[in-house]
Amino acid sequence: MIKRISKSVTFVGLALPLVLGTVLVGGCAKETTPATQPGESIISDYPGLTPLVDFVGEENLSVLSLVGFKAADRAMEELDFEKGDSNILALTDAGYIAKIGEYTSEEALDGVMMTSGLSRGEGNLANLHQAYNQPLWFAFFDKQSKNCVYLEAKKEVLKTYLDKEKTDKNAALGDFMELKDEEIFAPIAKENIGADRLLGNPEAWQEKMVDKVFAGNEFSIFTISNLWARGLPNDFLKAAELHDHICPGLTSGYLIAKYIIKHLPTESPRKEYTMIAIPSWCKDDALIQIFETNVGHRRMYVKNLTKEQRKALPKDIRGKTANIVIRWKRGAEKGDGMLIGFDWDKAYELSGISPELRAKLRSFGTYHWWYIRLKMDVKMMDYLDNPEALVFPIKEFDVDSRAELEKLKAAGVNPLVELGIMPKS
């Protein structure tokens, strides 16, 4: 484990005291300087950077890769874990659009991975999608203790050193390493976010939600972390990265995807499936991620229903229609499809959510909104390998021509009317 000593000097395996401005290197005293001098390797002053420098090359080392190093180093100290600990999950928006002014943030991922030993390949690094102007942040979760450390980079501090890096790289890197963590990150927070703890005392955690202990990322972090601790499949984790959190809506999409793979399989989903979300909800991010049926590929269409149209649906499927999936294999003259439903009533029942509690789903001024979602998240994990418990076919049908397919997805056409599910208004 990397040990931290004063002035942010780090050594692997053994921490040596800093005395009167000197550090002991190889048994000899060496004067410290506030910045790496030209021609001098930064790892002579900061040996803990060796794995990162070896990975990216010293000529490619940047302030952003040092931010990732600093975040991981602090988390390793706070959570007391060794490099490569499989019990630790790292979450960050680094590189997934998040920018610092004109600068992109993907290099911070190198610092996190090479310092902590966590990676996408090991399934313990999640790279969350957030908008370009969101802050750069890092979170580290221990699935044994359920403790989580959150660090959010100060945008203006980073920008100052990134600007300096353009004109005097050595000085920028050396000076940045001299900064204390509190000068780089705010907030720095550590909380126990275990699902049992949160669900057992929701009022206490609601206070932390209001205070934004993780700067507004609380729901994203505790939903993904708790489900990851319960064995979240990698493809589900990738859907969560796109969606930014896990909620029952995203889980329903994962279950629908598993159902499609089993009951309406195809060799090339992106080219052979056409999906019509009717209506759309969080599920569709899971379907896009798993099947690559993106809007841009013209394989995902959205059709929402008005209040009057929802009332016109047969009672047994009202509120349960989810997706029309049409399979048209390459080279074929016709296709087939299925209108898929999702049984929300059963999902609430299996999760122990009473009708009275369900009515508070959108009570965003109280703890109920996140309590209901987290409780359902945990319970719905039991059905990931049994999608039929909640997903069902409403209607199977044939599509006899390209013209029929084009009509179903055309603007102004209600495909549920075309399929005979509901009357034309």
C-alpha cells in the first residue's frame, strides 16, 4: 500500500520521516524542492508515482493524472486498502464528458487505476456519464465495511495548474504535488452507505441527502455501490454508467433485455432489431447499452401516450406496456415482433412496497423517493436470472413488409392502434 507522509511525498511499502526539509533516499539525505527541476524525474521526489509514470510515460504525465493519483491515494488511506483490493469499487465521471474549462479529464483515470489497482477489466471501476460541465469527482466504496470516500476536485484550482502546465510543465507538476488534499478537493467526505443502514434509518440519511454530503451524487453512488456489492453483472454495470444511477426503471430495462435475448434472439441486435419505446422510461437506457439500438442508428423510437390514450388501454395491461421489439433478419423479406409488458404492480408487491408507500414515490421533499427506489433495487436483484417473473409478452405478431415496419415507427402513428391493442381515438 502507498503510505502518505507530509508534503504529499509518497513511498511504496515504507514511510520515512521528513526532517528539516530533507528526505532519506537510499540511505542518503536529499534536499526537497517545491517543484521538479528540468531534466529531473518527478519520481525521485515522489516514488509513489512510479506505477503511474511507468504506465503513461513521464513525458505524458499531467496534472490531471496527478489528480487521479491524489484521489486514490487519499481513499487508500481513509479506507485502509491495498492496491488491487477486489472489495473496493471506484466511481468517477473522469473522462466521461466531464471537463475543466477547455480541458478534458480522461487522464485522471490513469492516476486512479495505476494507484489503486482498480479497473474496468476487474469490474471494480465505474465510469459514470454526466454532462460536460459537471464537476470532476471520485468515490471509493468498500463492500465489506460499506464505507465510502468522496472527493470532488476544485475546478478553478485544477484549471490554474492546467494553464501553468502549458507553459512550465515541470513546475506545474511539482507544485501540484506539494498541495494538500484539502487544497485540491472539496468536499472530502466519508460515510457508511450500506443499504441496510440507509433503509433502517432513512430519516438520518435524509439529512445527509439534504446536506449533499457527496455534492448531490448521493443517489448515484449508494445505488450503484450497494448493488455492485451484491454481485451486479458487468453488462448491468455498463447500463448504470450510461444512466448515471440504478433505479427500478433501469432494472426493468435490464430484465426486459434478458427476456428479449431469451425469447426473441437475433445474431446482430443493432442491425436486426427495431425498438419502439411505448412509453419511454429509464429502461430504454439499458436496452440501448445492451443491444446498441441507439437513436442515432435509427433502431430506437419513442412514443409516449397521453392520459386519454393510457385510459383507452385494456385494464389488464394499463400501465404495463413497455416496448415493441421487431426482429428483421438481414436478407429476409419480412419480420416478426413482440409487444412486451412489465408488471409494475408485481414489482412493488415483491419488494414489499405497500400501495400507501407507493403513492409517495415522487415525494421528493421527503426520504420516501429514494427509500422506495433503493428497497426495490435490492429486491429486484433476485430476479435478474428470472425475467419472466416480471416481464411478459402482450402480443406477438408478424410484419409482412417494409412498409408495415415504417408505418409502425412513423411520426403521428400510434403503433398500439396498428397492432389492434387499443381503439383508434
